[in-house]
Amino acid sequence: MDALDTAIRRVQKRVDIDGRRVTEAGRTNVLSSLTGADYLSLVALFFGWTSALLFLRGEPNVALIVMFVAFLFDKLDGYYARRAGVSSPFGRQVDSFIDVFAYLVPAALLYHVTMAPHPVVGAVVGFVILALGGLRLVRHNAEGFGSEGDESYYHGTTVVHTNVVCVANYFLFTLVGPWNGWAAGVTVLLAAPLMVSDYKAYKNDKSHLLAGAVALLASGLAVLLELGYV
């Protein structure tokens, strides 16, 4: 028993050193810690989750439109946090958690439900999107932004980039005859590893405007497809 007690104390000591144990006074009250930006993130979560349900119900065009609403609120939370001066490590963790459901889950379901030539292919492509996207978010939380001169950049492509690749493949699959689920799957599998690469994705107003323009264009195309005009 003495040996067991000694081993336990050693483990506890290591855990304490790593900062994994806190006193009751040091624990975070999650709800009271939420800021206006975090509530905007939760709205993005609602629309991201609703988008996922719509994909599963076989409504991809409506799901895409709802997904882009989630994108809007995800961008608004960062803007609000900067304007209100409420940015924090806790808020960044919340934002990354929301990104899984606003970008990664819808992208995986979009491919699986609408383009996958076989359920196994859909499972593999979806796993790669979720696994590498999740690792990319974990790394970003651990490292933060890189900087080069006056510009900041993401380490690796973002989950938004991978989502855009899936959306572009959906429109190609729907509108371009020769394009098929196999070609779409290969494209996604080639793009996803870039999220954990050393690529520098610069964070600036130009990239935000471009992302907004792509979302508006894709939303309009989704509306036209839903109404049968395309």
C-alpha cells in the first residue's frame, strides 16, 4: 500500500505541475463567463446544427443557406469581441468548439449525403475532414496566430477553406455532368491535409471580404437550385 500511495502522490504531483488540477475557487463558471461574443457563437452553433439536420433530411440547398447564416454569426462574434474588447482565451476555445459544427460537420455531411459514391467512401472522407479539421483547431488554440511583418496568419489552411472546397464540389457535382463523387472525394482528401500543413493563410480584410463574397455567391446559387431555376 505504501508503494501504491507513493505512486499516486507522484502522479498527483505531476498533474499539479502541469496545471491540470485547480481549486474550487479557481474553477470557471461557464455561464457567467460567457460574453456577448460567446452568445453570438452559440447562435452560430444553432444554425450549424440546423444545417446538419437539413442535410440529413435530404435538403442540401436549404442546408447550405442555413450553414451560411452560421458563417455570418461566426464572423460577427469575432468582430464583436474585438470592438467590445472582450477577447479571451476562454472565448477562443468557445469559438473553436463552434467551428466544428459550423464548418466541419456540415462539410462532412454535405459530401456524405449528396456526393459519396458509397457509404464507406463517405465515412472515410468525413473522418478525414473532422479529424484533420479538429487537429487544426487544437493546434491553433495551442499556438495562436503567426505574424510576418504587420500581418497575422493562420498556421495551415482554415476549416473555412475546407468547407469551401466541399461546397464547390457540390455545385460541380450538381451542375457539371462529368464531375462525380469520386472526383469530389479525391479533391477533398487532397485539400484537407493542408489544414495541418505549414501553409500561411493570411488574416486580413481582403480575405474576409473574399470569404463573404464566396458565401453570398454560393447562397444565391443554392437559392436558384432550390427554386429550380438552375
